[in-house]
Amino acid sequence: MNLNPEFQRQLYLEFSQARLIGVPLVLGVMFTLTYFLDGYRLANVSAQTALGLFLIIVLLWGARQAVDSVLEEQRGRTWDTQRLSALGPWAMTWGKLFGSTLVVWYGGAICLAVYGIAAENDGTLPWILSYALAGGLVLQNISLLLSLLALRKGQSSSGSIVGFAMLLAFIAGPWLMALTIGQRMSIPATQHAAEINWYGIGIGGNSLHLLNLCLALFWCATGNYRLMAQELRIRTLPWVWLAFTVFLIVYAGGFIPPSPESGYYFYLSAFGICIVLTYLSVVLELNEPMRVKRLLTYAAEQNWRRVAEELPLWCLSLLLALPIALLLSTMESPLGAAADTLHFYPLPIVLLLLRDTGIFLFFSYGKNPQRALILTMLYAVLLYGVIPGIFTAAQQSSWLAALFFPLWT
């Protein structure tokens, strides 16, 4: 049987004999203690301990393993050699992800097995196990995604990425623990979350949460594949980013309650998604001057496929936001009293977005691109707050304040 070479390599590095024996040994000692605390049986204390250990092992340790599977190669100066191998982007992606975290899932499987034995086998147990597995895979994929983004930026430190993963784990942990309370109280699974309408289709809350995790897993895995392809210098068209943007617009629009104003709120939601994705993409992408030169050269040669390959992702989100802004400008706003304080002008918002993007790219193309985000945020504070505040305080120059930030009167 021919296994993925990268998967085998990660197994040799991470799945040592000491871990193979040590992980179940340590967990066995801890569960022995909870066995005595539960009165010589596996019950509530054992179940809660097993779930807590699963969160620590799979979410925290797993995130660290996924991040280091890429950044450790950069620190060890072996990443360039790996990129010259014959492995494709998908083989490299799943080999690193599952090879580096298999020892994590080895310990997590033991914890889930103990939890399944100790917990009451009512309707919530399958939901908890499904949430645990899907949540662990999503967090590990997000960690790998962030490490690939950091690699493109030339960063090799994993501290901030692991810290972000820990934040997500602390958010998901209490929510997963709360489900076990309903399990001990024998609350039916259908009562844990109310039914939610999506385009008129009633979906149970638990089913929707699990569906969200599965969709997040799909898009994270797709993002990892595309980023790995770019790291291996495989040319790609930006259709995945375009599909992701359209998916978010359609998916989020399904939760808008039906009303006479639902059409306006749908386009408003779509506009907000495009704005947020534009800001995210311009910050996370690798911005280099040579990319602009290549783009202009291909455009002059009318090589449109190469133009599409070099096109920054923020351009796609911005181009999608522009027609939506034009459409919103022709519609009557149902915001009511809120419009008296905050004026919603879609086209000026697009221009402000373009201004912020230009400022960030200006600093990104400078001598210290690492400081581009900090400097852009500093200029944003001046342009959105300090300078309009000065003109507003003057009381006779409100039109100058509106020139910098036209949403406030």
C-alpha cells in the first residue's frame, strides 16, 4: 500500500513510541482518579473530565501541531526543498494536516470513548460527538490556513496563530459543555435549540449548528488546498474566492425574515459581506509591487487568463460591491430613525473602502511592509475620527467633516 509520503513523514516525526505509550498511560491515570471520584464507576465526573481533556488535546494541542507542520519547515529551512517535491497540493495539504495531528486524534479518541461510556446514552450524545469531531477538524484546518497565510507573509512565528486558536477553543468549549448539561437533565435533543427558518425551510438548531461546522470545514479545506497550490507555484484562477463570496451572500440572505423590506436587507447584507471580505483579502494577501507590474504587462498583451491569475482577490470583492451599492442607492431605506443619525450612502462607502485599500497598499509597497497594517489603522483613526471631529467642533465647517466621513451629520 502506497501511503502519502508527507503523511508517512509526519507520522515518523510525531507518532513516536513514547507518545504511543505515554498518551494512553497518562489518560488512564487521570480516568482512574475520576473512576474513584465517581464512586468506583464511570459517571458524571469522568464524562466531564473526558470532554474537557478532549477540548484541550484536540483543540489546543491539535491547533499547535497543525500550525507547526508548516511553520516548523520554514524555521528549519526545509520548506523550499519540500516545494520542489513531486507531491501535489492536495497530497501535501492532507498529509501535513492529518499526519501532524494523528497523535492528537489518538488521545482524543480515547477521551471520546470514555465519554461515551460514562455519559448517559440519550438523544444528545450523537450531537455532542458530532460537534466535537467537526469542531476539532474545523479548528485544525483554520490553524493550517492561518499558518499558510503567515508563510506567504514571510512570518515563521506561531505564537499569534496558536493564541487565536486558543481563543476559538475557549469560545467553543463552554458551548459544548453546555450541551452536556442538557444531556444529564435528559432534555430531548430537539429542545436544545429552536427551529430556524432558512428561505422558508425549517431547520433544527442542532442540525443547523452541525451544518455550519461542516460548511466551515469544506471552505477551510478548500482554502488550504488553494493556498498550498500557490505555495507550490501552481497557477490558479480566483473562481474559488468568487464562489465563496457568492455562497456567503446567498447563505446569509436565507436568515433574513420575510417582510416587504427583506429585499433591501438582503442587498444590504450582501454589501456588508463584500466590504468585509475586501478588507480581509487586502490585509491577508501578499501584496508585492511586481504583481502589479505583471498584471499590467499581461493586460497590455491581452493575455486575459494570466490577468485573472494575477488579479488580487480584493478586486473581485470590490467589483461585486459596486453594482450592489448602485442598486442600494436606488432603493428606499427602511432603517427609519437610525437614518437620522447615521446616513447610509453606499457609493461613498465604496469610495472610502477604495481609499483605505490604497493607503494600505501604499505602505505595503514601501520599505517596511510589516508595518502597513499598523500605519493604516493610525491613518484610519485620523481620517475617520480626529479630523472630522476637528471640523465638527469648529461648527462652521461641517461640510469639511462630511468630506472625510460623510456618514455622520
